[in-house]
Amino acid sequence: MMRTRFAPSPTGYLHIGHVVNAIYVWGIARARGGEVLLRIEDHDRQRSRPEYEGALLDDLDWLGFQPDIYSTGDFRRGPCQGRQSDRDETYRRALAPLIDRHLVYGCDCTRRQLESPVYPGTCRERKLPLVDGVGWRVRVETDDGDVLVRDRLGNWTYQWAVTVDDTMQQITHVIRGDDLRDSAPRQIALAHLLGREIPPDFVHHPLIMKSATQKVSKSDGDTGVRELRASGWTAARVIGEAAALVGLQTVSRPIVAADVRRFFE
């Protein structure tokens, strides 16, 4: 069975760009008889906030997007394996075999020191210990160089946490925005090291743009789901507007969450 995921980060409130992703995730899954897993990607402990998590769960309930695996109630009740901060031991266990194979090394390079987004392998042979205060990198053969999997603050990185989760949670389809297209090769390479021979299918959808180069973000209050709701918008109107903004319908007509599958049938 097809399984995909909706995976917001609780570093701000949901905005209409998240609604676009939800339309694609639930729409494609429902059109193909698949299921949706809800994941809270709070691997960045410095920026994630419990109040943001609570708000996004409320917004999902209000919008009508209901996950099949890990309900909003599961998250409200306490520890949940859909929440990345509750999966530290899982990420450690997944990394242990790579450490045993000498594929993981310490790295003290800062972003300021790295002039290129491609990591040049500066610390590969320095034999820095894998301790707090040092980044941990995995040796991979990608165009971007070795992948940082744990930062110097002790946070598991997006690339590592997402890859482990997609592998362990048996995600068959990764449906996300075009801005994350470049992450696919790194995640495929990491998944291969974890023993996943066939990677998930990647579907990258259009984004809502404020300008030719700037996407809508969580800081844009006028596009926040909470703000639209407070100003009198219905859930169906928010979903319909999001669908129109990325060309799924020619004009903004209200549509309820249960009907977004029609865009993909």
C-alpha cells in the first residue's frame, strides 16, 4: 500500500503554503488508496516550540485533514513515535552500524568557514571524536559531499532524521515542495547505507511565491491559517484558495479536505 506523510516543523504557525502541501499529500494518497502518516519534525530543539505544535494540531483538525497513522490526539496525549524529539534512541541505533563501519567522523567546520555548499571533506581524516560540541558527518558519494547528520548542538539534522523516519516508517512516497528537491539525492544515499535498496518515490509540487525568488514563509502573518480563520475564512475557503494559488483550480472555489482527491484522480 502507498504510504506518505505530512511533516510540518513546529517552528512557527501553519500558513497557506502548508495547506498546499496537505492538499497534495492527502489528495494523492486518497486518489491512490494510500495512507497518510503525521510526523512532527521538531529535530531543531532550539527553534521548535510546544505552543506551535499544539497550534498546528488544532489547525489540522479545523481544516479537516485527518491522518491515518498518529492522530492529532496521539500527539496531545504525550510521547509519540511520530514526533522526532521522541525518537532520539532510534536515530542513535540507526547510526551505530555506520559508526562501526568507520563511515562517521567528527567535524568542527563552521558554516562561515565553508565557502561552498558542497562539503570538501576537510575533517575526513582528522579523527575528531564523536562528542557533543562537534558535528557528525557520514561519508557518502553525493555531489554535495559528506552529509552532516548531527550538529554541534546535539540536534539530529533534517537529512538524517527524515531519512531514518522514512525508512523505518515505511514511507513509499515523499510528497513535498520544490524547495526540497535538492535533498533527494542525499536522502537516497543515506537510505542506501541504512539498507534500503529501493528508495521512496519523490513528488515535488509547486510553491506559493511572494515574489519570483521568495516563497511564502511562517513569518507571513497574512497567509497564516490562524489569521485567516480569525478573519472569518472557512476551512473550505482556505483550502480552495491554496489550490488556486498553485494552479490546481483556475479560480478560488471552496473545497473541503475530503474532496481534494479529485485534483489527482
